[in-house]
Amino acid sequence: MDAKLLLLTLCTGVGLGFLLLAVRQLLAVARLWVRGVLVTGTVIPRVAGDSRRSGLVLFTDHLGRPVVVDAGAYGPLRGLPEVGGTVPVCYPRNRPTAARLWTPRYLLSPALGWFLTSTVVFACGTRLTR
């Protein structure tokens, strides 16, 4: 089998896989937009021994139970305010532990990352097979 054809096939498959992950992320956001419950959460500090920079988000679900959401390592880059600030949180009605911050950077940055990765893989595949 020709090596260029194999490389093009491999890059096309990987690129389509990354593109599928981007579409899946956008569908999850759309599902949350249609069926999710939107509440306001408060950013609280982490425990003293934790070395991560971002805070945690505390909100109450539709049954009045407190729920804590970790915004992840890139929380400040994705629009998480400082400790004490408020942020909108959206979650599926039956799963408040699957909540997400309702900021455009937090919702769309994974999809953008997958899309850019698929674009780079497609470009590498077509460029290397010339």
C-alpha cells in the first residue's frame, strides 16, 4: 500500500474523529440550553492545602441541596470570576452534579479546541501527501 495514501487515510480518520468530538460538545451545550436549569452560583475558595488556582462554584439545585462544581484547572481562563463572585450555572434537571458554568468561554472552548485540532490534522494530512 502506498505510504502517502495510508498517511492521508490516517489523518482523515483522526481529523473526522476530532470533528465528531467538537460536534458532540456543541450538541451537549444545545441540550443544556433546551432542557437545563439555570441558577446562579457563588465562587468559593478551595481548602488551604490545595495548590490549584481556581475556586469552586457552590449553588443549590431545584430541590434545595447544595452542590459544589469544580471549574477545572483552566477556570480563570474560561471566565470564572474571583472568589466571592457569582456565575451562572446550568445543569440537567435530573443530574445537578453534571453542571457547567454558563459562560461562552467555558461552554465553547472544548468544541473550539477539538475543531482546531481536526483542522490541523486535516491540513497536515493534505500537506504531507503532496
